[in-house]
Amino acid sequence: MILPQWPAPNNVKALATERETSFLTHSNSSRFGVSLPPFDRFNLGDHVGDNPAHVRANRQQLLQHSGALTESQGCGEIRWLQQVHGIDCLDAALINDGAQADACFTQQHKLACAIMTADCLPVLFCDLQGTQVAAAHAGWKGLANGVLEQTLNRFSNKGIAANQVIAWLGPAITQSAFEVGPEVERAFLNFKNGDKWADEKCFVAGKGDRLQADLYRLAKLQLGHLGVSGVYGGDDEFCTFSAHHNTQINDSAENDQYRFFSYRRQAATGRQASLIWLA
């Protein structure tokens, strides 16, 4: 389990799950998850072919133990989206689970905004006063089309300026593992107002006409352009494709060495989640 290291207000709580997730109590350590291979173990995605009962059980475990993971200030409900690589950002308090969108926001206490990923970039937002939180699913299509801008608009619509918002970048595929075609670079050539969305370090030459794309840098540059100066996370140690556990949890299965689910590494796989809420 990952707890973001960022200067969020005390009432803002956030976490990101891993493929193998555990939590500590005063007396023991417990492991989450009942999903079987290839979705083992703590899969939270209900759209990947896993047993629906296993997904429900995993989600319920996360909800029940969110307080143990965040200093007894857990969420009361988690809002799950049907993500479609778009840019819509919906009010989590006004929708049901399964609404089609790639971002959501809320000012309601104890309602968690959740984003599922298996290589794409999860971005969590809050304002410095702790009045609103949001979560966005930022794969390259969402980044290129403006999902982060749409999410920030949900703050400005409430009178919260971008320079009063901070963001945390969660586990995602890193540049060395993310091979794309030239059409992806072209998608980032310009913002709508003509400014560049990327610099020369965002795409480096790979094999043939392939390029290695840096989702973290693309997001950081875009957030900076939009006025967000406080951007945290985006660490290579959280590469969904290549990060390993510090210790082998179960050496009987080859997949157990990996810390995160990765669609690029294994097409049939689960989804981890990044959550944020107001305590």
C-alpha cells in the first residue's frame, strides 16, 4: 500500500493499492485479496474478466480497512467509474458506480474518488484548504485531450485557483518501458492555444520509428502550464511494468515478483486503484 508523500491538508486522505496489498495492525499483518491467477491477488477491476464475486470482496476489504490504512480516518463509500480514456470529470456525489468518465471530484466527506490503472497514470488532486478532492485517469489519450485541464476546471468552477491546488502522480508505466508510435508524439504537439504540450525529453528515440514516452513528464509539464506548481509523486520506483517487491511474497508463482498490475507486461491482468477523500 502506498500513502502519498505530499503536503495535503490533514483532512485529505489518499492511498494507492498494489497487486499484493497488506496492512498492519498492533498485533499482526493481514493481506488483502482473493482473486486467482492471472488476476491475483488484490484486483479491483470489474471489467477484466475476473470473478465478479472476487472483485466485490476485494473492494469491500479496501472499504472496510481504509481507516486502518489512513490513521483511522477511512472513507465510507468509494465511487468506481467505467473509464473510457475520455476527459469527462463528474461530481462523485451525483453519480452511481459505473458512470462513464475518466475523472471525478467531490466536496462530500468520506466519499472516495477512485481511479483504476494497470499502466496509465492516476493523478490525485486537492486544494490547500482541504475543501475539494479529485482523481483523474491519465493515459496518453486523456493527457493529450485534456483530462487534467477538465479536472482542474472543477476546482476553478468552485472559485479555487490552480495555484491553490496540488497534485500527486501515482504508479504508472515509466519511459523506459512505454513504447509508442509517432502518432502519440503528434497528439502532444500543441495545446489548444498553440503552446507546446511536451518538450524534447517527453519522447526519446526507440527502435525504428518507435518512441519511448514519459507520462510523468507529460503530466508535470501540463500541470505546470495550467498553473499547478505543487506536483508530487511520479517516482520511477512505482513503475507498473517493472517494479518488484522488496521481498518475494510467494516464489511459487513467477508473477508474484511484480509489485503492480501491468497491461503491457501481461494483457490478462488486474487493476490497482488510487483513492482520495475528505475525512
